[in-house]
Amino acid sequence: MAKLVLDMDATSDGFFEDTAMIGIASAQPGYRFCWILNNHFEINFGRDPEQKNILLRKKDKQKNEQAYNFPIYQYDLPNSTNKYLLYKLKDGSESLLPETKHMDYLWLIQTGNAEEDALYIVNELKNIPDVQLAQVLLPDQLKNLNNLLV
């Protein structure tokens, strides 16, 4: 019997088409950070009850399997296909994207003008006192981009 293999490159290309990513450093917990963003940008980030956390399993030094949960917050622009996803990148000492260890959140923008929207959002984020760092991330900078697929 033939074995079916999921083509992650094709899945990744479709998911990240017309997107931009912003890495954010903030010590605020997820629910509080969403509240801050919702008030500042007049949006409504929230948890979709059907959307689960990203679960990452790794073995520690004693060969015991550890499970790490990374919540995802979402906002869909009304009457539009535009979508915003906010990933919490850390669970304890583990990071969803190890190459962004200094970032706490990743804001994924899926719009027709994602790059322009990202520049606007980065400039606005810099005006929020609870944000220590905000910068646009390029997909080729991220080796573990497939960890973001939902």
C-alpha cells in the first residue's frame, strides 16, 4: 500500500501567501496583551473555541517527553477575508520559534496589503509602553515556520 505524505512546502506556501509577520517583545501575559492590543487598535483579538493551542512535544535530557502549549489569538476583520493571528511564542523556557528567542509574540497579518499594514502596526506598537520591541520578520529568517501552521 502506498504511503501518503503531506507536502509541507505547498501547505506552507498557501498559508503564508499575502502575509507579513511582526515579532513583539512584551512581558505581559497573553490575555492582558490581547486586551492592550484590542484597546489600542480597536480590534477584538480572542481565542476561537474551535482552535486549539499549538502543541509541541520534545524530549528532555532524561529522554522524558514534555508537552508545551502555545496559545493562538485571532481576529477576523468583519466583512473581509483579512485575518490577524497572534501567537504566544513561549511556554516556560521553550520557544515555538527558537530563532526568535527574544520575542514573546508573533503577529501574523493576512491581508491584501500585508507589508504596508505591518509597517503601520510596528510604528503603532512602538507607542505602547508595554511593548519593548516590535519588528517586521521576514519568512526566510525563520527556520521553523511550519510550527505556525494552524
